[in-house]
Amino acid sequence: MTKKKRKKKLRVGVLLIYVLIFWIVFVFGKGFFRNYLLHRKIAQLDHEIQAVRMRNEQIRQDIARFNSPEYIERVAREELGLVKPGEIKYIITEVSPEP
């Protein structure tokens, strides 16, 4: 075999190795990048889930407070003007001085 043919085969072999390396990097790189993006999305969703859980807990506490007898009585007295049986409601009004 002549030197020219050996060099040509060597070049083809090197080119095939480069193509194979490029293909491997491309295939695995694409997979790693996709995996990276999925991990970022999972972290974002975990953060959102934690925020929703905290908000749910706050709403549960509000519901418990709104259903408490003390809160219901306070709203009935202050906002609706209701009184308990046997109580008398007094209304105090301001009298403006006459000019």
C-alpha cells in the first residue's frame, strides 16, 4: 500500500472518529440539557406547591377563626347590631352644639 492511500485511509478514519465523537456529544448533551431543564421545572413546581400549601394553611386558620363563636358574636354585635336575649341596646349619638 502506498503512503498516499495510507494517509487517505487515516484521514477518513480520523474524520469518522470526529463524526462519532460529535454525534455522541450531541446525543448525550441534548439529553443532559433536557434533564437540566426538567430539574429546574421540578424545583420551580416544588416552590409553587410549598407556597400553595402555606396559603391553604392560612385559609384553614381563617376558616377556623371565622367559625369560632367569639368571632360570630363580635360580628353579630358590631356589624349587625344584634343583642343577646335580655340585653338592651343603647345607641349613643353625638349632638352637635347649636350655633
